[in-house]
Amino acid sequence: MKIFQLILREIIHRKLNSLLSLLAIVTAVALFVSFFTTGQASKRETTRLMRNIGFNLRIIPKETDIEKFWITGYSEYSMPENYVYKLASHEGLSYAHLTATLQKKVTWRMREIILTGIAPEVSPPGKQKTPMIFSIEQGTVYIGFALARHFGLKNYDLIDIFGKPFTIKQCLSESGSEDDIRIFGHLHDVQDILNMGNQINEIKALHCLCVVEDSNINSLSILREQLAGVLPDTKVILISSIASAREKQRMMSEKYFGFIIPFLIVVCMAWIGVLALLNVRERRHEIGIMRALGYGSYKIAYLFLGKAVVIGLIGAVIGFGIGTGLALKYGPDIFKVTANAINPMFKLLYWAVIASPAFCALSAFIPAMIAVAQDPALILREE
Amino acid sequence: MVHLEKLNKQYRTRSGDIKALDDVSLHVKEGELVVVRGPSGSGKTTLLLSIGGMLRPTKGQVIVDNNDIYSLSNKERARFRAENIGFVFQMFHLVPYLNIFENVLLSSGIGTKQKRQKEAEELLKRLNLSDRLYHKPSELSAGEKQRTAIARALINQPKIILADEPTGNLDPEKSEQIIGYLEEFHQAGGIVIVVTHGKLVDQYTDRIIYLKNGQI
């Protein structure tokens, strides 16, 4: 009779032992899958939110008067443009989507406008990402809604800004902010107009927030520390947002996840190990007679390890299904993630069917070795 | 044939060493039926298991069919046991989750699957178990269980049957039946060594050995 048939028959025969072992592995896999699925969804959701909100870091010259900065919306001081490249090339920083800008209030056609020069986004090494803002070609401008309406400007109109000709690439829709009175141009064009070659007055960036794993540590102080090492004559302002709150919640859940999962693994391993040990005790006479019938040590070991592997495989599939179901149903309530962000992660099923049988076999290893080491003579003398 | 040469077996316990077999020498010829008797703890089962290659003696030799079985590797001994020795125990030791047919086929044997299945069917028919082939051990009477154990012992056409109290759990009628099957094997030229307190087997036995304190 084939060993695999023996394993299946025994699993069906000793239902309670098999079901309890299955329960252990299903619990472990389901909790892992649900935590991981919701955790990943939460991460994606936070990233999406942050992208929607826009840049949350503003790096400005150190001597900037913050009160004035908030009143005017930009720094009256400037800093070299190459600061942005210096910052981008520095490894270990938690910044992404770096953009150098130069903005200044000027009077154009008898109206106060904010002339804003934007350089193409710069990504730190190895963090090449899709740009968050539109890229502006030299010789073109984007016109804020209020200005376009006031001056009757249309897309592709030719205009003159302080003696330089520009094509209107686009008249922007109403934003309800100071952007409505802005003219956006390429940084170098704006530098030329303002006669501020190679100067900028702000670097906008997106802080990924992921470095601050300890909620007790102020992320801003870490940012400032990092920045002080690279650009000592600048300062940073972090704009708090709902995204940061969500990110903190995600990090907290990851912290719990980091504790719960190893704890769960140890408990489930012990659980499966004890059940396998009970199984070995219950099957003492079976082991004895199999030995008498010529079964070698490896066949006896296969009986127990094979059972663990079969239960691990079934547990992986059921656990994945339950875990994904739990994540889809309860994830949005527990982790405050929008339901759409949670998707079944089928690659977890792939990992589960590999890891779960290995985990079960490892748990049943000692009991299997005990079964192998049992002296059949001692067992068969017990009448 | 079975030849035991100055067989010694000592068990180490917390309260000291126990001599289960003390210089036991024995020669059993082909076609012989030997009964082993003795008080509880005299070493009967130890003797049987030592002959069966299940219990390595502390000293001495066990030669079965010209093979010094304890000089064989574990794997070789397991194979030798499967092919040459059949065991019958008082407690039957049937695998509870297999049916009768599968229990008989459990031993690793020689030949194709179809041939072994046919042999098992014939054997079970001979032992009046053909209507119980697909029953689980829990659905059988004690006599039927022991007949299944005998079928399992016989399936590989062994040279020797070692039976430890094969009738210990059976009523006189069933016991007679079981002894009858052992006698049948004996008559066919096989060696039977049976440990029993029962007298039913005495009429067929060639020799009765008494063991006391591990000595014959």
C-alpha cells in the first residue's frame, strides 16, 4: 500500500486530531493573509492619498522669516538651484519627487500675479517615480484661471512677459487657490525674467514617511536632522495631513503585526507539534506492527511528516480563502482603508502553499523522529 | 531453521539490570512447531522478538535460515523480516483505518500489485473472511481480527511464524480455529514458534520449552 494512501486514510480516520491540526494552520495562514493584505492595501491607499494631496515638504532658505513666508506664500530669500540635485543624490533620505521652484509676486499688465518657475522633477537614485506634477517646456507657460479670464487668454495664444515671448500651453481650470493668479513657467525662463540665474527659493518634495517607525519619534526632527547634514543653510516645513495620520495608523498596525505573527507562529507550531506527538502516542502499536512488517525508519517518518505536509497544503488553501475573506470584509473597518483598496493577493497563495507545509513538517519533525526512534519490541511486548 | 547461540538479553531499569534471557541456546528444525511456556516475566516474548529480528540481544547469535540476522543492516533485517517471518500477536495489532483486505496487504512484499491482491483474496477466503474484506477492524469479532492477523502473517509466504499468545483474547472455539490455521502452516513445512499458556496446541506440538528467569 502506498504511503500517501495510508496518510490520507489516517487523516480521515482520526478526524479530531486532523481537524485540530488543520485549524491551527488555517488560523495561522488566515491571520497572516488578512493582516498582510490589509497592510498592503493601507500602504497603497496612503501613497495614493499623499499623491492626491501633493507635496508635503517645503525646503526653503534658512534665513526665511516664517511669518512672512506664510503671509506671502514663498520665501523672500533664495538658494542655489543645484541644492535640489545635491539633495536628490544623497542616499538614505526619505524624500521623493523633488522639484525646485522659484516664485515671486510681480506686477504684470497692471495686476499682481505670482510668477512661478518649476523645474522638472528629480528623483533620488533608485527611486525613479511617475512625476506628480506636469512638466513645463521652455518657452511655454500655464496661466491661472483668474488671469486667463481677466485678460481673455486662450490656449496657444502668444503673450509677452517682461519682454520675453511665450506660448500659452494651457489655461488652467479654477482651483480656488492662489494658483488662479499664477503664471507657471519653466524654472530657467522664470530665472531669466526675474534676473535670478541659477537661484530658487523652494524645493518641494514628498516625504514618504516610511522611515519613522517609532511613533514616539517626531518625524520632523528626523527630517531636519537629515537635511542639516546635506543642506545646512536650509530649513524644512512638513505639512501634516490626513495621510500622515493614516500612515501612523498603518505603522502601528505593522508594529502589532510584527509582534502578533511571530507569536502566532510559535503558538501554532507548538499546537501542531503537540497534536503530532499525541498522534504518535496513539499510533504506537501501528508503528510497532509496521516495523514488524518490514517498514523502515524513513517510511515511518514519511507517515508523520507526510501527514503534516498534506494538512499544511489543505490549510494553506483554506487559510488563504478565509484570510482574504476576512480582509475584504473587516479590513476597511479595522484599518480604515477604503474597501476598493483591498484586493486578493494571489501571490500570497503561492507562498502559503510552499511555506505552510514546510511549517507543518517542521512542527511535526520532533514527533516524527520520536516515532522513528520508538523501539517496536517495547511496544509489541505491551500486551 | 532457527538457531540461537548463547542468547543473552539484559534490560536496564532504574532499579538495576534485568536478565530477560540468560545464555539461551535453541535449535528449531524446519517444519517444527515449538511451544514456549513459562511464568510471566520469564522472557518468552523477549525470546520471540529476538528471533524475529525485532530485539537485538545483548550477547549471542540468532541465525535464521543461515542468516545471522543481527549482523544485517537495519534495512536488510527489515526486508528479511518482511520476506521470511510472520508475526501474530495477542492484541492483533490491526491498523484501525484500513479495511481487512488492506491490512493484509500492508506488509511490504514481493510481486505485482495484482498478484498480491489475488493472493490476499484467496487467503482471506481460506480463513473464512471473504465476506469481511472491506470491513474495518472495529467491525469484526476478536476471532475475525485474529484470523486477519494470521492472513497478514501468511501473505508473504514466510518460513517462520512467531505467535505471541495468539489465543489469549479468544474463546475456546475460536482458539481452536486459530491453532488449526497455525497447524496447517506447520503441516505445510513452516516453522511455528508459539508462546501460549493454552493447552490446545499441545496436540500438534513437536516440543514444549519452559522458560524460567530467562533460562530454558
